[in-house]
Amino acid sequence: NPPEPPSRTQAPPPAPTTAATLRSIAPSIFLPALVYEIGNGAIAPIIALTALDVEASPSTAGYMLALLGVGQVLGDVPSASLVDRIGDRHAMIVAAGIAVVALFGCLVAPSLIILGVALIVIGMCNATFYLARQSYVTDVVPVDLRARAMSTLGGSHRIGLFIGPFLGAGAIGLAGIHGAYVVAMIAALAAALLLIVIPDEKKADDQLPAARGGTSAYAVLVSHRRLFATLGFAVLAVGAVRAARQTVLPLWAHHIGLGPEKTSLIFGIASAVDMALFYPAGKVMDRFGRLSIALPSMLILGTATTVLPLTDSAVSLTLVAVIMSFANGIGSGIIMTLGADVAPADNRTRFLSIWRVMSDFGNAAGPVGISIVATAWSLAAGIATIGSAGLLAAWGLAAWAPRYSPYATRAMARERRRATLTALGSVNGHPVAITGYPDTTGRGRPRCVDGLPGCPAERHALDESHAIDAEGSA
């Protein structure tokens, strides 16, 4: 006999209390991330100038900013041990604290060597902070909110980097070039303080228990070697074309005779477009799958970069720069989202550390690749070559993301939501949807879901005030 339908007067089961929402995690993760990035944005324009102050040659000074990236690559894997040992939020606090000391080292550096060491340490602190915040979001956010959370995290990064140079410029006007380092120190301290005083979020109910430590990064690399050799290669290409965007625009602007003022204005317009798109992109990825955003992002960015050498005026360059920023903006958080999708519950942090090495290496390789081709051939050829990396990334994502990520396409994302509903529980033997899975609005209204095992063919008439969309309305 079929089970009795639930009574209209029956009280719904208690909603889980561990389903995080974007609003609930904003104070504990988005705000500290934004504040921390303000510091990085404040010092980025004056690192080369600081090197000149300690008697570096112009060519050497130009390479000093790259030391942040070197430190980040060097710190990606070791940071996993710290994160596993003391936890995500504590690792971010430690990283911010050490960054303050390293920033002070930049402020008082008497030589180029001391400055270089301090910059590498800052890069390693960034690696720890970024890895810990990605691991933290993966743990506390329900799967059906993951892309929105990661894209918002990426948006916080962009906003901080955008605000930082303006605050740094104000400090430089008051206290000279070293004022920017003071802004960065204050930002790092403020981020650490926020992480200390704001309560931690609880682990999401739909996450498997994560085992931390016990396996080396090499063992994780070997056990997932095919994934890193395929989807990881695509992620490397994504990092290369996205990082190159920051290099090719000023180089080509100078090539066609635009001055610093016009170049900066073009950058500002493009950055505004970039920052405005992170949340809509995440929402699309959650509902229609990761490739619904990843493929257009890479195809448009790769194509726009390839045609950049065809521009010959400020207007045409601005148009292409806006298109590139649109493509980059809609791809906000895609690498972190895919990493969270494919990371195993066991040794997740070490897996994500290797994942970040692939991405960070791509970030470093992009500008270097442009320089090599430009030196051997021409700047236009170098830009076109790195643009082709975007098309290569799109091909790699299309080929390999569905193999490893259960949320790559719309059909896969819908199947995941359906499977999640089946596993949630029941009212009198009937499956129900509960707060956060997939509905993350906090209403917590159960409803019998048609077509699932154990649910009658007809939909039971629960009070409509207790109903949510089975497909998820968040």
C-alpha cells in the first residue's frame, strides 16, 4: 500500500541550521578578502619605483613585481600543510600577520635583496590566504550555491584591487611613496582582525567529511595525474590568457602612440565592466552548468585578444578592451569553482594547492610568452599567440570539464539537484526539499517532489506556504 500522504497540519521537519548563504558568509569571507586585496592593489603600482629607490636598474625594477607571482607559486603547495594543521580561517589570519611584517620589510628595505625577499614572502602569504579562503568557501557553502560564492569571491578580489591604487595614491600624496605600504599594512591587519572577531560558518550539510593531512602533495599529484594533465592544462591556459590581458593592453596602447593618461582611462573603463559581472555569471553557472560561462568567457577573451593588434586608435582599443573585460568578468571564479567541483573530500586542501599551482603558473607564463614571441617576431604576433591560448582553453574545458566535474553542463547540474533532493529525507516517507538544497533562501519549506522514488504520482497537497520549487529558486 502506498504511504499515507503527509497531513496539511503536520509541522514541517526542522530546517538545517548549517546552510550558508551569500549574505551569511559575506562578513566572514568576502569582506576580509576585499580588504586584504586593497593592500595588494595599493602596492602594485609602486613596487618598481621602490626598487629604483634602492638603486635597481630600470630593467631589474620591472621584474620586481613578478616576484609576487614567484612567491605565490612557491607557496601554493607548502601552504596546504599550514591550512590542514591549523584550519582555514586561522591560516588566513597567520598569512595576513606575516604579510604585515613583510610589507614593513618593503617599507624599510635598504637593498634590492631585502626588497626581493620581502616580496617573495608576500607572495607566499597571498598563496596561503587564497588557498585557505577557497577551501573555506568549499566547506561552508552548499553545492548549489558554489559558483555564486566563488564568483563573488573573485569579484571581491577585483574590487579590492581596484580600490587599492586610489587609497595608495592618497597616502603617497600625504607621506611619499612609502605611504602605499602603510595602506597595505593597515589592510592586512584589518583583514586579520575581521577574521578574528567575526564568527565562523558551520560546514554545509551536503559536503562529505573532509580528511585533512596524512598524504603528501606528490601522492595527490600522482593519484590524480590524468586530471591535472588534462583539465589542469586547460586551467593553465585560462590563467595565461587572463593574466596576459593586463600586459597586452598597455603595451599595445603605447605601440599605437597613446599616452599614460589615455591608457589609464581605458583601463578604468574596462575595469568597471569587469567588476560588474561576477554575480550574474555565478548564478548562470549554478543553474546552467560551469561550461555555460567558461566557454563563452574563453572564446570571447581569446578572440578579442587575437584581434587587438588590429586596433589603431583610442576608440577601437577601448572597444576591444571592454569586450576583453566583459569576457574576463563573466569568468570570475570559474577556476576556483571547477577546483572545488573536482577536489576529493580526502586531502582536498592539498589537491587545491596543486590546482592553484597550475593556475598561478599560467598567470606567470602568459606575460612571459608574450615577451618571448615579441622578441623573436613582433608584439602583434605575441598578442595573437596568447589570444590563441584562450581558444585552446575553451577547447580543453569543453573536452575535459564534463569528464571530471558533475556540474559541467546544464543537464549534469539538474541531475545533481535531483539526486540531492532524493537524499535529503522525507515527510511520512515522501521525499522533500529542505532549506539550502537546492533552495538557499532560508525559507525552509518542504514539498513532495514528483517523480522521485517513494513519492506518489500525484503531488500531495501540502500547504503552499510550505512549498518551494523542486528545481530550486535561489
